Amino acid sequence: GSSEGGLADDSAVVFSPLDIDLSQIQSYEDLPGFSDVSELSDEELADRMILLLTCLRALGCGDLHISGGTPPFVRRQLELERIDTYALTAEDSRRLNLALLSASQKKTFAEKMDMSFALEIGPDRFRVCLMEHKDGVGGSYRLVPDHISSLEENNNVW
């Protein structure tokens, strides 16, 4: 069942973690780029999103934002930082943001034009908000901390 005001365990979209060495992810340059998004299959796009979200914690990021007309950006230590110079097209943004949805979730999103859900990738949990707007589908992916942070930790991360 769902918990009052929290993320329901049984409602999360769950993916297995990728077998990658996060110690090799030192900067945004170590992440895959976005200029080839239009050439990737739906399965490759899903893997790209899982890889990207998995690397966020290693880089100390709290949020990922994907929207048409702008390069993807993250929130890290209270600063917004672009992680690529390529400005996504509306179609790139739509495909990236819908890549991790099931067929029934895609149908629901098409009807409601916005959606919020929990996403689990291995040990990492995200709160995902998708919405249709003038530049296509925008997505916000917030990393849910795996523990309650102290004030000092919060000041350093968010």
C-alpha cells in the first residue's frame, strides 16, 4: 500500500543497476553526450538514462533536468550546471523523458500531460516529475537521499 505523504514502495518503477565502475566518473566529461540521442533505439535510450542517473550520485548531484531547447543540467551544491553543451530538440527531450516508462505509463502521460512517480535504479531512488510544456516534454529527476542528512550535509549537497 501507499504511505501517507511518502513514496509507496510498490508503486516505484524499478530497474536493475548497471555494472559500472563509478570511480571512473570524475566529471561531466565522463558522462555520455546527448548529440546522438536521435540515433539511439528506445532500449539504448533507457540504458543511457539509467547510466546518467546512476552517475549523478557519484558526482554529488541532487537533480537532473531534461527539457527541449536547452542542454541537460543538474543541481549540484546549490548551483545549476550544464552537463553537456548540446541543446536537446523537443523530440530528443520527449524520447529521453519517456524512455523509462512502461507502455501503460506512456498512455497515461499522453492523456494527462503530466506525471509524477518514484523510480528505483539499484539502491538509488528518484522522484520523477514529467510535464508537457511549450518546448515538449520536460523532466525533473530528484535523487532521494538514502539517509536523513544532517544540516551540514544538506548545506554541502543541495
